[in-house]
Amino acid sequence: MAIKGGDLTPPEDMVEIEVALYGRLRDLSPAEPVKVLAPRGLKVRDLRKLIAARIGVPEAQILDCAFSTQEDILSEDAPVENCREMLLLPPVSGG
């Protein structure tokens, strides 16, 4: 990270992304939201791997979860570099 004006900023080829966890996922991470430093051009499928590693769970444990912004659910091929704040949503079941 570079220091600019006393602030820590990510290198130009990286972006910091915050991912808020919901439902059962909140129990998986004491640090919420989860922050990751990701390379530009990263896709949702790659972010899933970073988040799983960051919270210490197998990727398979969050495969059924959806990544979204405040406005849209994102496909696995969606780029995430412009999404500084995201949500990770587990599937919902009712009864």
C-alpha cells in the first residue's frame, strides 16, 4: 500500500472491497464486514475464493451464496472492481 497524504491507499492495480455477511455467514467471521484487497479485473467467482480464504472456510461452504451490490445480484462473471461495497447473501429457506 502506498501512503498518500497520510492515508493508506491500495496500489493502482488493486482495489479494496468490503463484503458484508448476512444470515448464517455472520457466524463465520468475527471481522464483519470482511475487507479484501483484490486485483483489478477480478470476477465474482475469484472474489468468492478470496472471501472463503479470508474467513477460513472451504469455498464449497459459500458456493450457494449470492454476491450483490445494493442494487443488483451479480453473476459469477461480473467484474467487481467498481463494487467497493458488496453483500454476500446465503440462500433463504422458509417454512
